[in-house]
Amino acid sequence: MMANARWMILLVCLIVAPSSRAEDGTMPPGGVLLTPAPKQIRWTDDKLQIGPFPTIRVTSADLAQVGRILCEEMRRLYGLRPNIVVVTAQSAEAKVLPKNGETECEELEVPSKHDELEDGVIELVMSDSAEGTQQVRELSPWVKWPPPRNPEEGYILTVSREKATVLAATPQGCWYGCLTLLQLMQAVSKEKESTAGEHIETSTNSEANCQGNNEGLGGKMGSSAGMWLPGVCICDWPQLRFRGVHLCIFPNTELAAIRQAILWAARFKCNTVVIEPWASLKSSRHPEIAYTHAYSPEQIRPLIRLGQALHLDMVPMLNSWGHASGMRSRSGEHVVLDRFPQYRSLFEADGWSFRLANPEVYSHLFDRYEELLELFGDVRYFHIGMDEAWGHLGAVKLDLPPEKQPHELAAEHLLKLHQYFADRKIQVLMWHDMLVRRGDPEVGGAGPAGSIPPYNTHLALEKLPRDVIIAAWNYDVVGDWPIPRYFQKKGFRVVVCPWKSRRNTISLVNQAKELDLLGVLATTWDSLDVSLPSVAQAAVLAWEEPDSDLLRIPFDHWLAELRRLPICNLPSLETTLEPIQR
């Protein structure tokens, strides 16, 4: 009881967040915490009653998938049983979408008035429709629409006594608005529990959660008797365009943990997940590069589809220079050479990096690229790695003619990889460290990695096409870090890459907003229970205003959220929803 009381006190205290102050003098209901904090929010005295059988009214076929996810979450979180009604301008009839694998669509007569639906109406509306245009006009001039930044991901959420409406320019923006709506429902549900003196325990057993409990994107099951929602008008958009998490599949990583992390990223409005299999994904073309107990593409594919259905860019990654052993460190088993020494010519003498002067390296890499692209489908980005390649030992000693320098070989390598993906209209991401000179005062000493004499790979930077996205990683820095500014001045787009330190995360993301960088890619170089709190923090900061203060949220709050993984459980959607087409 004391623990529950402390939790409720925490929720009440959190209403001091800037986003929870009403602009019209009306205070929000107790316990409401919207994360990320919306940029514009105005509370009203209205209340919307939501009964056990509300209607989700979808006014565009493009929003049907978002409606289906919203329906699943309302059912799972709060015991509600929504009907999904699709109504388009081209058709006077509506259809209830199939549920949980059912193949038949049940026809439903369209009510003439919203108030005829006594259990409440939630509308999903495209902003360019006649209805959406009218709603935006009615909210002007208070609402900033289209949003001044990243308008394709912005949304408007309104709750009146007649209905709740989520309006956006794209299905992705509508999805983010629905996430906010689910959070609002969660807060009201908790308030009801507190009033009734009841508490519903949340399982912390990850295995049990993965088997299908009542967890969802926002929390826990509420009452099937319905609820009410407070009147509000919210207009919101993300501050940074790229909001991602980099997930490694190590040999000991369970697929359930990766799935949880994907759902965690979706909950906090990330839009990108980078998947890096460390010798943990089988290859039909090169079976030698993976452990015998590695996962098959068939096992990974549902994770990719799930992320795509949740409006995440699922990005494949393959280390294409350093880390060629597929291992986490330079010591220990070499995945390839310990079993297949005949492939020695592909690697430098220490086995750590690919031998770039050997042309067979490219047939090897391109084969693996093709497999990953086939597995992931239509992708926007590909991460080529390229970090911590500390020396061309074999190239210098054996392969290069006297007139050729190691950095020229590095430049040729980068250009070949870039051209491969440019031909497929895919943007390249790469780690930054081999493009700066270790100890260079201009870049603050370049941190723990960087090129060193006589290899001088940093000289390859000038030949690198400017459409490459630089992933600048540093896990210790707090305060001003010269690396992002250095690459920005060189004409590159930059994403900062923090790790598990809270202050490191806050510092780098705030710097990204200050410099107007592309975004943030939070890393998870450890077990997920250690890394995921900083992932959530990075995602929240990347969305909120430049001057947002993440320290307003006690760290215990992040830990409490983490213990409720998986945040949602959507087994039916993994097979019924189609990946988002880019």
C-alpha cells in the first residue's frame, strides 16, 4: 500500500511539467503526465464519456491500420470493445474492420449524428480532407498548423463532449496522436483506480508478458465499464527529424528482448530502429559468418514487420570494415576464422578488420547486403558501421604499392559502398570515428577512437559524399562536444549517439537541438534493462522543445516504465498488418 501511495504522489507531482499547465486557466486532471510533453496544450471543462463499446471512426482508408492498432490497445489496456468504422468521402457505407484474423468484414450502417453513438466516438482525420481543413480553420489562430518543424509527423488532438479527434497530415502523425490519446486514457484510468481504492498489479515477469498479458503501449488494464476523458486541445510535433535506437542482436540476446525494445521505441515516438546482428543471423550465401545457433531470417522477419507496422523505419546494419570478426571485442572467438581458416585473405592479420585491398571483400559484403535488403524490404537507410578499424596492417605490409597511401584505400572503400546504396536510392549511415584524427585538438582529441599514423584514414573525409549521415558516438562526454559541429561544418547531416549515461544522453540530445542536427540514435551496447531508460530519455528529448528539462521526471519513473515491458503485446497485428510502404 505504501508503494502504491508513493506512486500516486509521484504522478500528482509530475503535473508541474510545463506542458501540463493550462493556457486558459483550467487546470488539468490530477495525475496527467504526457510524455513526450506536447508543445501546445489547452485544457477545457468538457468531458467525453467513453462507454464499453466506443466507435473509432476512420475517415480515410490510409488510416485504417492506425485505427486497428488503437482498437487493439483500447481493448488490451482498458477492457473496452471498440468498433472500427471506415467512412470515406467516396462511399456512404462503412465497414467494420476484421478482428484477430477474421476474414469477413461486417457492414455497419453509418449513424447520421455522432451523438447517436452513446459510447463515444474517436475520429481519425487527414488534415487535407474537407473535414480536416474545417477543423484546422476552427482552431486557428491558436493552433500552429502545419507545424513549423517536421509537419509530416505532427498532429492535433482534441477532446470535446461530442467526440475525440486525432488529425494529422500523414498516418504516421496520426499514430503519434493516438499514442498521446492512449496516455490520456491511462492517466484517467489510474485516477479511477485511486478513487476506488483499487490497484491492479502489473507483472514484471518478462516471459509471462511475452505470452500475452494485458500490458499495452501505455500501461495496464482498466475497467470495462468505460471512462471519461478530459477536454483538451493539443497540437504537437517533434523537434528532431531522426529519432532512433540502435539494437544489437548479440549471441545471447533473446528475440523477446529485441521485440520489447521495438515496442519501447514506438511508445516514446521514435521513428527509426537500427538492427545489427553480431554473427547472430544466418546467411544462405555465407553460412560461415554466423554461429551455428544463430537466428534464421524467418525468426527475425516478424520483428521487422512489427516495427514497420508501428511506423518505425527498420534499418539493417552490417559492420563493413572494423568488427569484421562479428564479436563484441577484439579478443575471444573469431566467428569465421576459428572454423574456416581458408577465409584468412578476407581479413587483416589480427582478424579485426576486412582487408580492403582484396577485391573478394566486396563480393562478400555485397552478398550480405543483398540478403539484408531482401529481409528488410523497402528501406530508407542502411548503416555500414565502419568504426574502430585501427589499422590496415595487411594492406600496408602486403597489398599496397609504394605510391598508394592507406587513406586512399579507405576512401575508395567508402566510395564503393556509397555507390552500391546510391544505385538503390538508399541513404548511408556510418560511425564517425575513423574520419577524425586521434588527438586532433580541432575535434577535442577525437575521443577513444579515430585514425592514427601511418594510416591517416581521416583524410578520406574530403572524398566522402555529403549525403552520408554521420553517426557521432561518445558515451562519456557531457557539455559541448566539438565532433558534431565539425562534421556539420563539413556539410554532413549528423545524428548524435549517446549510451546509458543519463547526463550523457541529455547533453548530446540538447546539443543536437541547439545545432539543429538531423537527430539522435541511442545505442544499447549492453543488456537492454541497462540501456533502455536512456533510449526513452533520448526519444523524449528529441521530440520536446529545445529548452525542455528531462530532469523534471524522476529517474524512478523511467525504471517503473521499464519494468512494465513489454509495453504492448500485439500478436495478431504481427500477421495481419502490412508493413508501411515508403
